[in-house]
Amino acid sequence: MMQEAKSSCAGQWYLPAGRMEPGESIVEAAKREVLEETGLEVDITTLLMVESASGSWFRFVVTGSVTGGELKTPACADKESLQAKWVENLGELSLRGNDIYPLIQRAKQYWENQESWHPLVLPVTRPHTRLLMRLVIAIRKRVNNRVCVLTSDKTATHLPVTEINPVRSLHSTLRKYMTEIFGSDLPPHRPQGVLNVELQTSSPRGSHDGLCITILVPIRKALEEVPLIDKYSWVELPKPLGEDLLNRMGKNMIVPLNVIRYWESCA
């Protein structure tokens, strides 16, 4: 935990966190923030959660291991933080926000039982000029029980991609796009979680400060029962790939997406 130095929340405690700087990847930003605020060098190993408020604020929760550095003491206080320390009981601290409780709980569960969690998932360093949502819409074919995914055939064949509405929630963007694909009679479905995130900030700002988030969306009906609108089609996956996708639908086998209704921060 680190103790805040910012005037709006000085003296309160929080997890190392901060905004990405121009030209950074998510991993680079995380490593920099941890070093600046705690004095520790870390190796980032995986995404643990992606959070979003409206369609333009995103928080990427990552975890990793300490590889070097020295824990910041009050004698080394600066504008980044006053100090840092390892904490077993959060109740002994005055916290900047209670939103970190579920993040810490998830991280503890991950480190206690990694073998039953999703594979390591690191964000992909790839620039995008817009905020995009890519969908892996999965369904079973009744005739052979094989897994199929939806592709768009509007131009070249690709997974469905839509632009995120920056003033609406991701759930709103997803529902609107699913309606465009399937019509108003939507098949039962729900977003399972995040398969990957692609992001690379630009330096200077402005040329490619978007992202692409890939979400797994299982359909809870057989393929034969789900009509499609034109320019979309189902593609049957090779059996090993289909089984891998099914495995990602199990508990803790995918990075969760947390859509927040309201966000307040002193950052």
C-alpha cells in the first residue's frame, strides 16, 4: 500500500495506481507507477480485472512479483507518495477509497490458487485510433456439439468489432451491437469476460489513444435456434480450440469485466 501525497487525499492509503503517460503500454505504466509510489521494481505477470465507467474511463488491474528496489520510507517522501508499506490488515489504515477491497480480494485468491485460474494474460501493445469492442460470440452446434464463433462478412471476414460509445456503458454498447447482429429478439447471452486488451498510447497525445477490448460472449441456445441478420455467419472451430474456449467459461478462467455505474477518484 502507498500513502497519498496529493492534496485532495493526502495521508490516505491506496494501491499503487495512476494514469498512463504518452507513449506507454499498460505494463510500462504499471511498472512506473509502482516504482514511483512504492520504490519497488516489479515484473507484471497478468491482468486480473478490467473496469470501465461509461465508455471512456478504463482501469486495468494487474499483478506481479517484486524484483528489486527498496520500499519507500517517509524520509523519501515526494509528490508521488509519502511512503509505502506491506499491510496485512486494511482496517488499520485510512483508505482513499473502498473500491480496492474487491481488487485485493481477487488478487489474494489468485496468488493462493493460481493453478485453477485463467492463463497469464498480458495486454497487447498495439495502437488504436478509436475505442473499440471486439466480440468472440460463441455457440454450440447441436448436430455435432462443436463450438462455433460468429464472423462478420461485411468486408473481409473478421470477428465482429464495434466502436464504444464514450458516454454510455459498455453493456449499453454491447446490447446495441448484439441487436444489430441478431435483431430485436436477442438470444440469451451474457458477457463472460475479457480475452485481451490492445492499447498503446501515443506520444505526443492524440494520434492513437484508443484501445480494443476483446470480450467473450457465450450464446445460451443451440446454433440451429438462432437466426442471423445478413453479412454474419458462424464458423466451426477446430475441436482443440473449441474446447479451450469452453474452458474459459469456467469460474476464474477469464479476466472479469466490471462495469461501474459511478466513479469518483482524487486522481
